[in-house]
Amino acid sequence: MARTAPNDAAVAAVLGVPASAATGSLASRVGRAAALVAFVALVVVLGLTLAPANALELQYAVSLTLFAVATNLILGFGGLVSFGQGIFYGVGAYTVALGWMHQSLNFTEAMVLAPFFGAVAAIPLGMLALRTRRLYFSLLTLTMSQLAYVIAENQTNLTGGTNGVFGAMVPTWLLDPHTSFLFTAAIVAVAIAILWKVVHSPFGLVLRAIRDNRERVEALGVNVYAHELAAFVISAFFCSLAGSLFVVYSQSSYPEILNWTASGVPVFMAVIGGMYSFFGPVVGAFVYEFASHYLIEYTQDWQLVIGAVLLAIVLLRPDGLAGSLGSLRAWLRRRRPVEQATVAAAPENAEGTP
Amino acid sequence: MARFLTETIGTLSDAGSLFVVAAGLTLVFGAMRVINLAHGTFYMYGAFVVTTVAGTASGLRFWVAVVVAALVVAVLGAIVQLGVVRFVVGKEPLTQLVATFAVLYILADVALHLWGSGARSVSAPLGVSGTFTLAGAYLPVYDLVIIGTAVLVGLVLWLLLSHTSLGWMIRAAVDDPELLQSGGVNLRRLHLAVFATGALLAALAGAIVTPQISVAPGMDQSIIVSSLLVVVIGGLGSVVGTAFAALIIGIADTVGTLVDPTWASTFMYFAVILVLVVRPWGLFGTPER
Amino acid sequence: MRLEVRDVHSYYGASHILQGVSLTVEPGEVVALLGRNGAGKTTLMRSIVGLVRPRAGSVQIDGVELTGAPTYRAARAGLAFLPSGRRVFSSLSVAENLEVARRSCPRRTGSWNAERIYGLFPKLEQLSRRTAGYLSGGEQQMLKIGRALITNPEMLLLDEPTEGLAPAVVDELGEWVEMLSRESLSILLAEQSATFARAHSTRGYLLEKGRIRFEGSMERIWDSPELRSALGIAARTAPEAGPAAS
């Protein structure tokens, strides 16, 4: 090993990636922080004052924001379109559920171990999946997700099969909806803060640089594969954490949380909210969860609504809602109207007339 | 021997219908570089249309229903192409995946309105129902219909792609779409034709299998996974590869069931993972440009 | 056919590649488009046929507006674009390549058909059943020209036709260009190799960083040390010293 890979901070400096996304004036940074605090406060107050059933739904939405943000680490910041993050979500959920069913782990142990199990599972899967690129990566992760689903469905002795695992796996102190909401919200807040740190660390900057210009980063001597694998594993860690929180919400685990459509959900959340923004997937998770859960009370056509929303966003607003907010803000300031959106749209459509 | 024959015919029949669906998917990918997650939706619509048109009568009306289903869904495919897919040609895979998944969701909802959430069934038409005996094995006659259809589709596709100028244009679009349109071809019209044909093939497969399955919502999501597996193993865009891969998947499934039923359904996934890890562009595909 | 490009601006993503380019090619004329790599020659040709959509400006042939029309219209109007490199349909045979080209512009008729193309390139006739991907560089060049001619065009846009060709093939190419020009086809010839362009065209444009820097006879370009250095040709006395590598 004559040559050592340059460290990420040095690479980030060479590439000229801004050290922090929180650019802009101090005032706007303070404003943004204030908005964030206000939003968190609102969610917490809502969670504590809403009727139990609604608090429980909000808790679910909050846990999904973690799933979406963790998936977006590789999707939006790594440029890796994975249709397999449901595997790790499922590993997290099944760790808690099976620990209880086979009486091998108590709840606390299982909650602590779940993300590590997910991360460990992600190492071989990531090593295989990252042998492929772009569309093939998506299709391979999709296949893995279906494989995990089929295993969970058919290994009845281990997993409880099609019906999954149901039961009193959550300790009594967590059964009160308001307590479990707070529990979930606290874990999600800490996890998202860590992910924020990851995205804005030199490692995160190099990851984005790989997404934007793989060849150039490779030319600098960076081990691109190792970075992508690390991101994949970190994402899996937090997806599993989100999955274990699913058990806190539903007191169950079943095969459907692993299949390819389930794996697609955090991707869709990120796309709806805006995958190039850190908090975009949070917005997307709330929108998606609201659409699929609350709409179903008013209309049977939730698939139609979600489909239409996805279609509208992907065709008209490739930046997602966060991108729209950004360009709206820019427009309000009368600086550069919708330039950002135009640039982000596909660079060259060889086909011709729109 | 009897057991072997039964398994072989069953495998060929499964592989046959899978080939017909997947051929449509791979044709669209090859000529348009679009991966269509709503392809399974066309299969489901084909099956549903047959249940509506064939009704309970079995006989000539069934065959009419199959033809009607294929044509109606080809028109549906054209609408999807004009309304959605043409905007994502040449875009990132993520954009294509999300847009076509949205179509899957929307059309699944529409199907619920049209056909409800219950399962429907159609009986095999007279003449091709029941079983026949061969070397002591009782074999469903209808399996032969499916195998025959698959062989016919394979032949027609081969003739189209190798002996007609339309087929050459489709292959030219696979090779170099930009060169094709700067030579004077209206690429959008070609895409429309290809996409409608892809939908037609999916619908044909869905229509032809109706006597053997229960037709219900959710078919779209399960068939798209199997056809993606086939297309990925065979190499995206390769019709020959698709035929081989459909056989591999069919055999993996049959052998899996014989070896260990609880692991049976995992065999084909392992096959796909193995192929992609060794040859990330599939058996008959070419590395991505 | 007369081609008129007026004040065209084109972008790739956010970069402003063509910054107001105007040029004309008169009927039967062979015009050179010179410039270094990255000057915008290819983008200009792609803008003319609509593979790149100009943000501003206009492209007209015989006074008819072509700007913003889908690419296939340019070919059907008689404007054949021959992109640089080995661009043939590599999985089709030679004969299939020609047939696809002919069918691409079904309404264009004239003296060019497969027979005449085989007459011009006997080699192609021998190889008519060979898969185009397996042809040599020179043979692919013949096929590229054949594909264009079979549509009976009135104007050819040749993008870097000499790129990567052996010197003997370049000479042949020169003969074909002369022959086509005698058939009164108009030709716009984008070249880095100024020697080839000089030998076969009368008038030229020098493109630099997306703008026309000079327009005039090839002799004037050749006689000006300044323009020659802009093209990256050393101030040699012997012009036939071979194409300048850049």
C-alpha cells in the first residue's frame, strides 16, 4: 500500500464543496433554526394534546420521517436509488418482534441491537448491490427486498409467516400513546441530528461530490466504493432504528413491511418532499402519511391521490416540495426567480419537443 | 416419467406466460430506455378485460375476449405513453421509476372502481379444457395453449425484429436513437408504437392465463416483480435473453418446490442476485453506456 | 438549398455554448466550419438540426423556418446531419442500415438508391450482409455517407468526418466530397483538420468560444498567422504538412 487515500476533509476542500449547507447570512440561519424549533415544538405539543388515536398516528408519521431521512442519505446525497431500504426497516422491526417471540431478547436489548443488526446485514448486501450501478442497482436492491419478504413470509417457524408477529412485545410503560409518542419523537430527533451531522461532515460532502461527479472524485484517489458502502450501512442503521420504532407503534411485525412497495415508500417520501434538501423527506413523510392514512377515511381513492401527487411532483417539480419552497422564497426575494428549478430539470432531452 | 412430464409441461407453461409479459417490458426498455413499473398493470387489465368480455360463456367468446383485451390495453398503453411516459424518456432512472409507479397506483385505483376488489375467474373454453394423457401423465390441455402462445409470440417478435423494416428501426432505436431521429424518423411515433406493443404483450399474457388463475387486484404488483427478474437476468432489452431467463425462472421455481417448498419461492431471487453479481448487465445484455 | 443561421444562442445545462452565431451556406457551396475542440462546432450543427434547441435565434432553409421543429423534420427537408465518430446502427447489417435510412425519409426521392450507393462504394456491396458494428473505420464512414445519400439530401452537415481515419481514407473522403459537390449538394464541413477543410472548401467560418471570429475565403484564413494560430496550426510554410493535432 504505497498510496494512501486522501482524507475526506482534504478532498472536500479540493472539490470546493461548501463546508456547510447552512450558508447565507446569520439572520437567515437564525431564522431557519427558529423555524425548526417552532416546528419541533408544534409536533411535540400536538403529540401531547391530541386524542390518543391521533397521537398514535402522529407518532407513526414521526417514525417514518426517520425512515425517509435515513433512506435519503444514500438517495438524495449519495445518488443511489435503493428500492431495498425496507429490508433494514424490517430487520429492525423483526429484531424486536422475534426477540420477544423467541424470548431471546428483552425489549430494551432488542431496541439497542436492532440498528446494529440492520447495519451488519447491510454490509454483505451493500457489497453485492454496489457492484451494479444506476438502474441495475435499483433493480438489484428491489430484488433483495422481495427476497427478504419471501423469506419472512415462508420461514413460518422463525418469523410467524404470513401473519407476522403480534403480541405484547412493548413494555407496559410504553403503551400510553403520549409516552410512546415522546419516546419515538426523542429517538427520531437524536437520530436525525446525527444524520444531519453525517451529511454535513467532510464524509457527507465527499458523498455528494461522488453523486455529482464520480469520475472526478475517483481521480482524486478517493475510494468511491468504500464511501458508498459506508453510506449504505449508515442508512441501514437508521432505517432499522425506524423499523424498531414501527413495533413501538404497531406492536407487530409482518412480511409486507419488507417488500418492494414498502421499500419504495421512503423513496417516494423523499421525492415528494425534495431529495436534495435535508429536511425535504421529513415534509414528504408527513404528506405521504397524511395522504395514505387520513385520506382513506374520506375517500377510497388514496392510491389515486398519492399516484397523482407523485406524478405531478416528478413531472413538474423534480426538486420536490422543498425545492418549490426554495424557489418560492427566492421569487419572493426577487433575486433569481426559478433558475434553480430549471437547472435541476433534466439537462438535455434528446427527444425534442415538449 | 409421468411426474417429470407433468413438471416439465407446468414449468414450460409458467415460463411461457412469463416470457410474453417480460418480452413487452424488455422491448420497451430496449427501444426507449424506459423501465416501466406499470407494465404489470397492463397484464392485470388484460386479465380483467377478459373476465368482463368472456363472461361465463366459454367457447368462441373467450377467444374474442382475449383479442379485445389485447387491443383495449394497447390503446391504454398508448394513452399512458402520451400522458406520462413520453415526458420521462431520457430522464434519470429515479424519475422513470417514480412516474411509472405513480401510473401503477392510479390505474390500480381505477381497476378497483371498474372491477371491484373481489377475485374473478374464467373457465377454459371448450376444446382446450380438461386434461390429456401422455405416457401415463395427466396433463392440462390448456398448458399447451399457453406454451403455443408463447412460442408464437416469440416467433412473431423474431420475424418482426429481424425481417421487417419496422423491426430494424426498433433495433436501430436500441443502438442509437439520436442517429435515428436525425436520419428523419419521428422517434415519438416509434416510441408510441413500441409502448403500445409492449402493453399489448402484457395484456395478451394476462388474458391468456385467466383460466388458470384467480383474477384479482394485486396481480399488477406481483407480476411486475417476476417480469423484472426475468428481464434483468436476460439482460434489459434482449428478447432472446428474456426467453432464456423465463425458462431459468420457471425451472428455478419448479426445482425449488421439489427440493424444499419453504424455500421454493426464494430460488428465483437467488438466481437473479447471482446473475447480477457476476454479470451486472444480465446474461444477454450489454454494459450500460 | 440555402441554409441561413441567424444569431443562434444555445446552452448545455447552464453553460452558454453558442453566443450568437450567424452563418449562411449558399446552394451548391462547400463551407468550412473551423475551430478548436470545444469551440462549439458540434453544438452549432446539433442546433441546426434541432438536437439542441436554441434559446434564441433562427435557422432557416430556403426561407422556411426550422427553429424549434423536431429533429426528424430537418432530415425530411433534405438536411442530412452526419455526426462525428463511428455512428452507424451497429447491430444492423449494412443493407438494413441503408434500408432504415431510406424508410426514415420515405417521401424524398431522387437519383440516389441502394444500387447507386453500392456503385459508389463497391466495398459496401460486398459487405452488405455484414453487421455494421464489425466494419472498419473507413467502411463505417462509407456507410455513414451512404445512409445520408440514400435520403437524397440537398445539404450535408459533416461533423469531423476525418476524425480517426487513416490518411489514405482521408484522401478518398476528399474525393467523395468533391464528387458530391459536383452533384451540387451544399456541404457544411466542421473540421479541426484545417488542411482537409482548405483543400475542399471555398469559404470558411472560424468559431471561437461560441462566437464567429472570422468569416471569409480559405486563403485569407490561411494567410493570416493570427487566424492560423487561433486554429492551432503552426506557422509552417508547407501547408500540406498534415492535419494539426490539437
